[in-house]
Amino acid sequence: MPFRSFLLAAVCFLSPVAATAQEATAQEATTCVTQDADLPAELAGWPAKISLTAASGAPGLSQAALTPGQAYLATLASTSAVTYLAPPEKPGDPATHGGLFDLTVPTAGTYVVALGAAGWIDLLRDGASVPSAFHSHGPACSTVRKIVGFELQPGRYGVQIAGSVPAILPIMVAKRP
């Protein structure tokens, strides 16, 4: 059998398999009966968000404090109105939003920053960027879009959000058990 005929036969044979896989993926996406029902323990507070306005510069940080374990609906500013503590690694374009938050970490451990939409997260301590330990998507059937983990020691940190399309961003910092 010439290669071309073999290839055509393989495509015809595998097409139903590919279609079935796509249908299964579409069905899985629509089988979520309840959003945010099966979140991991550290994100248990995600559904109970309270309002918070992000700071647009260092002077407003004390008014924009994140408490680990509490979820927020954060109001961000236009990117052009934010004076970041340090240049964001990915600042976003002028049509996006950003903001600053103060974070006090009480005990050492792995902490996650969860966002409900795409955005860039920079964590700073004493003006230096803290490297992330891991990145992941939110759990299936949840409104968590992005999770970034950090190994942190007790102390104060600055959290910078950049490149968020929505001006209202769900955000939560939580310690992993």
C-alpha cells in the first residue's frame, strides 16, 4: 500500500476516535453542576469574597492588606495609574489593570496566590522579587483561573498584579496545609 493511501486510511480510521475525544471533553466541561464545590482545603474561603481596593502605589499599601485564607473581589486600577514597587516581569498593555497589595505571612510554608482571571503575579520582599515554586490552573469546576505557589518565611510582602483584563479581580492568598 503506498504511503499516501496508508495515511488516508489512517486519518479516516482515527477521525471518529478524535471526534469522540472532543465530544467527551465538551461533555466534561458541561457536567459541572456546582462551581467551586470541591475546592482544596486551602481554598475553602474562595466563595466568600469581600471587596477590597488595590493600592496604586506604595503609600496606599496599608489600605490594601490581604489576609491569608480570605478571598477578595479586588478593584484594580488602570495599568497606567499604577506605580509598581518594582517593574513587573510582565506589565501588560495600557488597556489592562493592575494593583498592589500588602501581605503579612505569619508562619513559614508554601503559600498560593489564586486569581479568578488571567494576570501576572509578582511577590516582593524588601524590594526583591520572590521566585515562584510552581504554577497551575485552578481546579476543575471552579472559578479559580490561576494558582501560583511560593515558599515564604514570616514577614511582610508586596503582591503586585499586572496585566489583568478585568478591573474587578477575584484574589486569594492561602497557606497550603
